[in-house]
Amino acid sequence: MSKVAVVFWSGTGNTEAMANLVAEGAKDAGAEVDVIQASDFDSAKLAEYDAVAFGCPAMGDEELEDTEFEPMYDEVEPALDSKKVVLFGSYDWNDGEWMDLWRERAEGNGVNVVDSVIAKDYPDDDAETACKAAGAALA
């Protein structure tokens, strides 16, 4: 059985809802799952997991949240090695460019990104299905 961490930051609850859906998909596929706030995760905890989903909404001008999430992610990213990773998050304006930039950055740094999911505001039925599938891909 694989062990999956779903690590997220959420300002309005939309990305938290996505985190719970990703976790549900991983559990349904047989994984042991921990849902963790970004402020409670670091590279020392990373060794406990086989795969990780990272969730952060678009902030400012389509960028990652920069006080809790991005510092944690910057510290963890070099230690991801070959772990399977999913990136997810919600947005309310623009077109989701922050996810494209985040995925390009991660893949450019050697991260094994198996999926990424975005939702406009609260996850609708399509985003719910995509989140569960992304979680299953980590199991």
C-alpha cells in the first residue's frame, strides 16, 4: 500500500475542497492518505510518503501563495526525487496560467508530475472527477 500526502494552502476553502477530493481518490484506489496544511509540511516529513499532491490557489497576478505555501514548496521540491506528484488548485480570474507555470517549473526541476488539476472557484462536477482521478494516479 502506498502512502500519499495531500499538502495544501487554501484561503477561501476551494482548494481545501479539492485536497479532500484528491485524498478521496487516493484512498479509493487503496492508498493510505494524510491531508496536511502547507505550514505543517517540510522535506523531513517528505520521506514518510511515496507520493505527494500539492494544492495552492492562484494568488495575485497568477502566482503561488507566497507566505506559507511557496516557501514550503521551494524547500521540498529539490527532495522530491522520483516521487509521483500531482499539482492542483483553484482560481477566480484569468485563465489558470499559474498552473501551467507551476507545472513547467516543477518538470524543469525534474519533478515527476503525473497530473495537474485546476478549478474555477469551488470544484464543479468535472473538477471533482479530475481531482479524484489525480488522487488515484498517486496510489
